[in-house]
Amino acid sequence: MFLQIVTVLVFLLVTRIYVVISNPSPKPRRRDDGEKCVLAVFLGSGGHTSEALTLTSSLDFSRYSPRIYIVSEGDTLSASKAVSLEHSKASRNCPIPGSDGQRSFEIVTIPRARRVHQAMWTVFPTFMRSVLACIHLVTIAPLLKKESIRTPFADLLILNGPGTCVTLCAAVMVNKLLGLPHPKMVYVESYARVQSLSLSGKILRYFVDRFLVQWPTLISSSGREECYGCLV
């Protein structure tokens, strides 16, 4: 009897996963002029951070607000670059951060999915620690906010780069499986990837809502990739 129950539960779970992955997300409604979009951006350190911030800097900060910059543990440089971008925008023709009484941006730190040069046989505990932290950020924390229980932690999540963005995607997928509010995910492959996708890209292209590449040589017969030329 116990085995039968487990078999049914596994079947239901696999069916739910298949439905979520195979069915494309509905086209998001067009936002009214002036309606704000909460933006989350993962900064993967080094060149990935530079590319992500270049993409972000081209947006209208008065509309994409507030902004959430997600950085990996110990990556103080990416956090300082995000703060510098905010100050640079504020010094120009953008509203002063917080001038409307609300925070215009915040920095969120999550554990790395894998440390540099970490032995592969030790990755699983590190990866799971990162997944749990991302689930707290994406799933649990919004549910604890009673005034916004049906509001996702962000409306749009931009991913670009290393393995930790896989754990963020996994957390968003948990929300999708549970029918909870979740952000739209856009993955932008690095400009440095000309002939082949990164490992993160190969994994995430089946799960994100939009998958953008910057070189036409990366477009495959599956049709999941979109290319609009150089974005950074």
C-alpha cells in the first residue's frame, strides 16, 4: 500500500513538472504607462557582473523600480559596482533614490552554488545550501509578507552567467510547481559565448521564459534561442 501511494505521488509530481516545462508561460499583460516593474538582477561576478550591469543601466530606473541586485557570498566587488551604478544614475536625470519614501534598490547575498576550484565530489552540499537560500528568497520570504502574499519577490528576474543562477531558477521553478506567484525569467548568454552555450545556458534554456544569445551562431534548431545582436 505504501509503495502504491509513493508511486502515485511520484507520477503526479513528474506530470506536474512536465506540464510546467512543456507549456510556455502565458504572454505577460502589457503594463500601463508609469506602472512599475520590480526588477531582480543576478550579478555573477567578473565579466558577468559587467554585462548584467550594462544591461540594467539601459533601463528606465523610474519604471523598473525597486531593483534587487543578487550577489554571491564574498562578492563585495559586484555589490559595490551595483551601488556605483545606482549613484551614477541618481546623479543624472533620474529621480533621487528613495525620494518617494521607498527604497529604490537593495543588495541581496546568497551562498555560492560552487566555489572556484571546489572539488566536484563536495559540490552537492554547497549546491543544496544555495538552493535553500534561494527558496527562502523567492518562495518563503514573500509568503511571510502578509500584505503581499500573492506578490512575487520580483516581476522580472535577469540571469547571466555562472552556476548560482541555476539555483535561483530552481527556486522559481518550485513556485511554478506549487502554483505560487513567480517572476518572469530572462537568461542572457554571455557575449563571450560565440560557438557554444555555457553549461548554465545549456541547463536553463529549457526552464526560463526568454533565452537570449548575442551571436547568431548559437541559434539551434530547437528555436528556444533569440538573437538581437550585441546587447552589452
